[in-house]
Amino acid sequence: MTSGWWKGLVAPAALIAAAEIAMRVWGSASMSLAAPSDIAVALAKGLADGSVLHATGQTLAAAGAGLALGGLAGLAIGVLFGLVRTVDRLMEVTVEAIRPIPSVAILPLAMLMFGFGYSMEIAIVAFSCLWPIMIYTRSAMAGIEPRLMEVSRALGLSSWDRIVKIVLPAALPRILLAFRLAAAIALVVAVTVEIAINPLGLGYGILVAQQGLQPDLMLAYLAWIGIVGWAVNALMLVAQQRLFGRAAMAEAAQ
Amino acid sequence: MTTSAPSTPAISFDGVTLAYGEKTIVRDFSLEVGRGEIVCVIGPSGCGKTTALRMAGGLVQPNAGAVRVLGEAVKSPRRDVAIVFQDYGKALLPWRTAAANVALSLEAAGVARAERRDRIEHLLAKVGLAGHGDKYPTEMSGGMQQRIQIARCLAQDPQVLLMDEPFGALDAMTRQGLQDEMLSIVAETGATVFFVTHDLEEAVYLGDRVIGLLPNPGRTGVDIAVDLPRPRDQLETREMPDFLHLRRELFDFIEKAEA
């Protein structure tokens, strides 16, 4: 660790202090702002009574399930498209037509199909995560060392073995990167769906606080979502290094 | 495989032509490699020596003519034909240890897990890598990495070894060491070797025969028998008058071929 790690904290600390002073000096009954200390108290209360953690669990469950479903589908499609050029060509127009649809735009459709609740949210998150993972996986297929494919042919590996033992490990660093990006997307989409329509999780919490004229709680949720997002990314990084250390670094080593 | 009599050549090219679009790589190329023979192929770049090796390995198909290995037409790679690539760094799986890289060959052949361990240990010892099985390729020198690849190929129990400039990227001392190890392994197994190289001395030192190819399009230029006694010795063999004559002959050939 570098000894100057605290330098990065100077600016945020100063800003928080300035906000605190400003709110105290001019005293505010704002509907949208609250003093940092009030926000901290609201967050602590929310954490203590379990309501924030409960909401966090709901959001993470929906985001995680959506990421898993969309990620696996994207992975499978990406491998298929990456390895079989004909399929890629055939599906190109279809994919490019569906992919740009904003995930929130399929909300009404998902509502009709699934109603309120987890299924709808998971479906929308899965839709959002599918594309980046599919595209990264497809391009990772193209980046595989051609010599390795020749080696697999020369050794007479079966198609399944070729995918599991050569293709996926060789593409793993980029696939893991795609999953990390998709995890961030999953959280964003989950919260968006909750704010827009679904009575669940952190997004719904923030909405209720806003409508209940509790800016301190609303901003506490906001800060908490930031912390959760950061933690998810950090966790994915650690998992990547722990589970796939050697393979994830294979690309860098070459 | 059992149908081919021992007299059929290990590898035969019969009027083989291969073209990529307009560019003819090899035209009407014919060559026979006998069982247990070590044939070295030299020639200037663009003479199709690597292409010929890839056709024998079943990695590419000729447009005309026939390539046969042990009497059978080559349609795809076969397990008893092993290919050693020059770029060992790319041909090895960087996420697998040396032992696991060798294991890949046994996994492909469906060898039971319990049996693999002993065989891998034996193979690694054979190529001088005993005790290095747990290392990753990136932790090893170029010579050691190429030994891993050779061990992986030997795991196929090959009747034919196709070697594409396998020692070209190694330093002189390492190269000589590997040349001798390869010769002793081949003498032990009786495998047929098709060895592509750009090093004329290497070709004479290793080969029973040296084939010189001419470029644009690739075809046979010379076919020289090497009657130097075996086992060969890095010092004595290379000082023999016959060795020097052959080296001279090939040098002249290459000079003319490149002109």
C-alpha cells in the first residue's frame, strides 16, 4: 500500500464538511437536501432496523438472478456466434435490431408478461446483461490464438472438449471483464425498474422516502446504493483473482 | 491401419497441388517417406515446406493429388500423427501446468485419469523435465517449453512425428541438446520423422535424407541421402568430410534456389 492513500479522501471530506456547514448556517427545510450528518443518522437507523438491508437483499437477489440468467445466455450465444460464422451472419440483423432497445422500454411488455415482482425485474436485468456479455464473448472468440485451435484439432479433441478446455479458458479474461461490466449494469437496471414500477428493493425505498418528504432517508439510500455498487465490483474482482487467478492472468502473461 | 502392409510408406505425397486463390503454394509435389525414416526438408521461404507438413498433418487439404499417411488418405488430423509447432509459446496452454499440458493429449485420447499420472511422469522424465511438472510454461525457458510440447506429442504414441522448425527459436546450445534427445527418442520408438528446418547443418545432422524444395510454386529440387553413421555426435559427425560435403551441396542449392 502507498503511504499517501489518504490524499484521495481530502477532497470528499472537505466537500462533506462544507455541505454540513452550509446546511447548519443557512438552516434548511429543503425537500431535496439534507445535512450529511442527518443523512448518516438516517442511514444508521435504516441499517439498524433492517429495512435498508432487507431492501438491499431484494435488489441484489433480482440483479444477481438477472445477471446469472442473462450472462449464461449471452455466454452461450456469444460462443456460438463466435465459433460459427454462418450463424453470426444469419443473426446479425436480428441482433442489431433488438440490441439497441433500452432495457426500460421493455418494462410495459415485461409487466404484461410477469406482473409485479421478481420475475419481471429479473427478466429486464437479464435482457440488459445478455448483450454486453454476448458481444464481449463473441469478440473474445475471435481473439483466441489460432495455434491453440490447431493444437486441439491435431490432438483430436472432441467439440465439447475444445470449447471447455481451450475456447473458454482462453477467452476467460475477457469473459470475466464482461461479467464485471454487466454486474454494474445489472444493479443500475434493477434499481431503475424498482424506482419506475416495481415495489421492491432499494429503488422502491428511495422512491418512498422521496414521496414521504424525507430527503435525509432518500439521500441515505442514494449513498448506500453507491456503497453497494462499489462493494459488488470489489467482490467480483476478488472472486476473479481467487477463483481464476492463473487463467484470468493468462492473457497478461503472454 | 492394419490393412497397410509394412512396405507402404509412412507418408506419401502423390502429385499434390495446393493453391490459395491465385497463389499456388505447391504444384505437383511428390515425395515418399519410408517407415522409420528421418526426412529433413529445407528450402527458401515460400517453397511450401510448412504447407507440405500441414497437409501431412491433415490441417489443410490439397486441391489436387493425394496425401497418404500409413497408406490411408489424410482427411483430418489423426492421433498417431503428432505435430510439433515452432512457436511453443503459442502452442501450449498458458493456464495449464507442464503436466496438465501433457495431460491434454491423454484426455483427448480418453486415457483414464488414474493411468494418466504415471504416464505423464514418465513422459516428462523422457524429455528431461522430471520434477518440473507443476510449473507453468511462462515460468520455464524456451527450451523447456518446447520439451513440454514434445512430451505432449509423445503422449499420442505417434507413428509419425511432424516437426515444423521445432528448434528454430532456441539458442545454439539448447538446440544441440534437443537435437540429440530427439534422435535418441526416435531411435527408441521407431517413429517416422518429417522435419522442416531452415538450418542446413541441422538437416544433415538429423536426417537420413534431406529434401530441398524450390519456391514459387513449391516443388522438389534435390533429394539427398545422408549416409553418416548413427548414433551421431555433435562434434565428430559435424567434422566428418561427408558432413561437410553435404553441407556444401545444400548451401549451393539454397543459394541457387534463392537467386
